[in-house]
Amino acid sequence: MSKLSLQFGTAVLKEYALRAQEVTIGRSPQSSILIDNPAVSYSHARIFWQDGVYYVQDLGSLNGTFLNGNRITQAPLSAGDSIAVGKHTIRFLLERPGEAAGGVSAAAPPPAGPGVAKLDGTMILDTKLRRELQEKFAPGRAAAPQAKKVGKLIVLRGKTTATEYVLVSPTSIIGKSAGAAVRLKGWFAPKMAAIINKQGESYFLSTTAKKTFVNGQPVTGRQELRDGDLLTLGRVMMQFNIVAW
């Protein structure tokens, strides 16, 4: 049976059998895996089953979600992968690949860790700790010689699951669907409002929705995004920025 192993340092805190279509991770009491640690966001990340594959997705957390040492927005999982959430680790153990999904029991709150600073209820891991976490979960990997440039969406108006989204995946769906990287909320939110494709350090927005605008101009087909562009999708407005990562 596929399972998740929650660890803090070298200690295994709890193991969970993967039987659900979606497993939520965070500081919220409603989380499938509750991590009562101030370095973890209220709704930090989720693991979900789609088209025969398990995926991990960051939900716009403050400190980010790391897969094998690399910060991700969304990525498929393989047996033995390490997911870093705050100062905790979740090991993905796939004992029978291809097994269908189904529910996870509630977690006991794990201990908090030192070396953090507080902002809006979630502690921010300092740069040194974050670097150490990346090195710990990716042994043997050389540090990148320089920061990469990636796209980032900052929500200015409207209902979404997070206030910021870092676009590191080749394809990021914006919509209400479970597989969307940028998840919209609300009764009338479309399942797929738009798609942002990353090509090198360039980003392109594609949409068929009528109420999609960039800097007040309607979008038809495919349009390259520039640093500072304002995206409007129905009632949601976001700013696109290029940031060092």
C-alpha cells in the first residue's frame, strides 16, 4: 500500500496510508496531515491522484514546498521522494505502484522547531535554514551558480486559494479544477480560465475565456507576459512579475 511518512529530523512522527484522492497538508485543523508548526502555512500543500499519478502541489505557502531539494509549484511524485514542508519531511513510499487512491487519518501535532521569524501567523524560515533544508534533502547536488528568473503571480483582487503563486512548472493552469496550479474560488469560477506556459525564462498566457484581460486589453489566443503586467480573469486581478529564484 502507498503511504506517507511524516518526519522531523531523524524521527518518524507518523505514517499515513494513502487511500484518498486528495491529502491536504498544513496548520489548519482540517488538514489531512496536520503540522502544528509556525513555519508551516495554514493551507500549505496537497498531494492528489490524477490520471494514475500522484502529484504534490504547493498552495501558495509562505516558506514554499520542496521536492528533493527543489522548490516546486506542482510536480509528479516517484517512490522514495522527499517533500520538505517547513522543517518537516514527508516521504512518499509507493509499495505497489499504480494502486488506486482512498483516505488518510488525522495527524497528531508534531513539535515546533527553532530559528524562525514571524509574519502574518506563519513563521518565515531564514535564508540559512532554507538553504540547509535544500542541501539536506538533495545530497550531492551542487548549488546553482546564480538565481534563476521565474514568474510570480500576486493576487490583488478576487477569491483564490493563496495570495501569491510562483510559476516554476512548464504549464500552470489557472482555474477552479483540482489540478489547477493557480486555484480560483467562487461558485461561478471556471474550471480552467487560462494556461500559462513557461519557455525558458519567458511566459505565455493562453485562454479561450471572454473575460480575460492583460493591462485592460482583451486576450485572444496566446500572449507573452511582461514583468508588471496586470491580469484580469473575471473578478480576479493578479500582477505578473519576474523574480529571482
